[in-house]
Amino acid sequence: MIERRSFLKTMGFGFAGGLAGCILPSRYSWADELKPANSTKPNILIIVTDDQGYADMSAFSHHAPDIQTPNMDRISQDGILFSQGYVTAPVCSPSRAGWNTGCYQQRWGHLNWGAKLPPGRKTLAEHLRRAGYATGKVGKSDFGVGYHSHDSREYPLNHGFDEFLGFSSHAHDYFLLSEEIAKRTPDPHGHSAALGPLMHNRSWKEYKEGYTTEIFTDEAIEFLKMQQGQPFFLNVSFNSLHHLIHEVPEKYLRKHGCDPIPNYDPSMGKYEDYYREYAVPDPVDEKWRKLYLANLECLDDNIGRILDALDELRLSENTLVIFFSDNGGSPYTGASNKPLSGSKYNLREGGIRVPLSMRFPGRFNPGVTYPHIVSSLDIVPTCLAAAGIETQEDRLDGLNLLNKMSGTELIPVRSTPLFWRWKKQFAVRHGDWKLLKLDDAKTCLYNLNNDVAEQHDLSARHPEKLKDLLDAYNSWQLEMEASTNQHREQ
Ligand SMILES: [Ca+2]
């Protein structure tokens, strides 16, 4: 992310580096660069993991016995752990569309993987950048299947980020990041995953050696070092723990007793064929759990490096940190969502209830577990409130959590239902109740207060509750369709 700082050096702002070789985003203006810093605004750091299971964070009392995530746990030890934190979809792309905008992605027809990010839907980065924040994104940016070009709205520099290093698609090889491997591969930017150089601002950046979890961490720390004195928004979206889960540095493989699996080589044929073989291994046995644990430990260590950097730079006290997984654990990686049933790719709790924590020194009490329903939709309004930006409540589907989490009495913030629709599945959560319609199955009703694993269908015993939630879903669905039609007409 040296380009912007190099530019400032030439303006006499005292940053290291030179203008030679720099590539400036085309929409930069002198006025933007000369905007005075406002150090009273809090910084915002959002760390997103990929496909992490609900049982795979040791801060939870229900965590799986074989995992330890001491660095992820630091966030909730100093802040709030959410035991009922939901995302808006059981897969990457629509979930990310939801949290980045604070709106149900169904409002513009983003039901599966493929919808775009419409210009009429502002992202958190756009809100914050307009308010004077320096904005950076590192890692995975995913708004639909396929590789997005540098000039598409789905590319981070075109929806609010000043700087970006990562990939704009749903999956990337963890290790294969060189130009040479991309040239030798018949499908380096395949439909399902990519390999080769990372996207870097308006260009590309190759790594002859390296590992994405560590590269993204290095870049995030570099961003933090250079942003002291002005408010920043940094989003670090790791591709860990997405498949290909077996791509892990050797020291972690050794520690967890894993047998290495050879990575792709062009002599094997198409990358997509390799990717599909290891994205859906059969069976997913203890071998894969060990690989998952190795990948998770590397991820946790690197999150620790970012938190350490915040401490060393004396930024922690004025930074709101939000941590969560974009969807539940995948059935193909060895993740665990216990005690929930279901997983990534379905609307059972295991697909949409995720590890979620926040810390905001001086605003959130430390060491609190919040037991009520919250959503990734709440991230945008909460961050806007933290930044002192007037929240356009009528344009957002989430809630501002800021003042609700500050006291000692933890009351439910959400009185209205949450809704999900993904492919043919849909679900409604309201209070203790959940309505669930899976593919080709009857519509079920669960009381999650005493049946968190969704084992006992109560639809026959409580037909009035079933009807209430179904009516609410149908009304929501009509609202989403009307909104989608408006977007189509724009
Ligand atoms: Ca994901």
C-alpha cells in the first residue's frame, strides 16, 4: 500500500518512500489528500474470517475440545462476545454484500452467489471515506462469482477503499502467487478459484514466495503503521479457513501431525479440477480436521500480530475492533459448528450463526457475553454511530449497537424478526422462535431457547406461531422484490 504514502511524501508530509513507481487511483484529487485529519474519531478495524465454525473459537464455553484461539479470544476478553451473532447468508458472497452495506442483499436480488453491488447501495467504506477516514482493505473481496476487473464497482477501490491488496473473487490459492505459475496454468482465474499475483490497487503484485494469511497480515500492519494521526477504517478479510484448507505452512502441519498434500502444479491439468477435488473431499475425516486446526492456528497467530501492532502503535484505546466469520463452518473442511446442526450452504443455525466479537475500550464493558440476537447487518449502523456519522436508519436494515452494549444490563436490542433467503431455502428468527424451510422439505418451527440444534419441529403444536412467522416472511419477501424491481429500473 505504498502508493498513497509515497504521494504524501512528495507533498512534504514526511512519509517514507518516493513517487517513482507509484500508481495513483484515478479518482484521487488534491483536495482529498489535503483533507485535515481528525484524530478524535475512533479508528475501525474489521477482521473477517472465512467459513469458521461456531465451535471453533475458544472464547465460547461450547467450543470444540481440540481448539485454542487465544488471539481471537483477546477481542472478547476486552469486549463483547456474541453468542447469537448472525450473518445474512450461509455462503461468502451474499453475506459480504449484507455486512458491507448494512442492508439485506435480497434488496437488489442477491439471492445466491452472482449478483452485483449496485451503485445505489453505499458501502461502509464509502460512508467512512466521505467522513475523512483513510480506508484500506486487505484480503478477500467477494461480491459474486468470478474475478472482478479493476474497473468494476465490485472492486474495492470502486466502492470506498483508498487502498487494496488481495483478490476480488470467492477463492484464491494460499501459496501460488507468482506470475510464472499463472502463465503456466491454463485457467488461472477460473470460475471457482484463482491463483497467481494478487490485485494491488490499480495493478497486480506477485509473490514468488509467501502465504496469503501472512501476506495479508503484513500488509494490514503496514497500513496501521502509516495511518497514525488520522482516523482509519481497515478491513482485513482472510481467505482462511476457506478451502483449500490443506494449504498450510509446514510448521503448522508438523505441529498438528498432518500429512502434507501436494499443491497444484500445471502438469496436473486445469486448476479448477484440482480445486474441486480438494474443495469437496470425501470423506471429511479426522485427517481434514487436523488440517483445519493447523490452518486455524496460523490464522489465530496472525490475528495476534495485528492486535499486537495496534497495542505497539498505541492505537488500541481508540479503535473499534469487530471480528466475525462470514458464514458457518463448511462441511468439507473439518470445521465444527456444534452444538448447532447444519453448516455452510444451508439455513440451519450452523450455516448462519457465527463467531462474533467486538471491543471498543471505554464504550463496551470488557469480558461480557451478550446472549441476545444480533446481526452482521448491525455493523454498518454501529460503525457509523461510532464515527459520529448520522445514520440513515430508513436506508439500513441493521441496528446501532453502540449505546445498547455500554451499560451493565444487557437487554435484547432486536424486537423485529430477522429474515434469510438463500436459493429455495428461507428462515425467520424472532425471539426464541425460528421458522425454517429447507430445500424440498416441509416448513418447520423450532424454539431455539431449548432446542438450539433444531431437532424438534413444533409446527403442528404451534400453528398460530408458524402462521405469524410465515406471514412476516411473505411481507418481507414482497418488500425485497419491490426493492429489486426498483434497482432494475435505475
Ligand atoms: Ca465464507
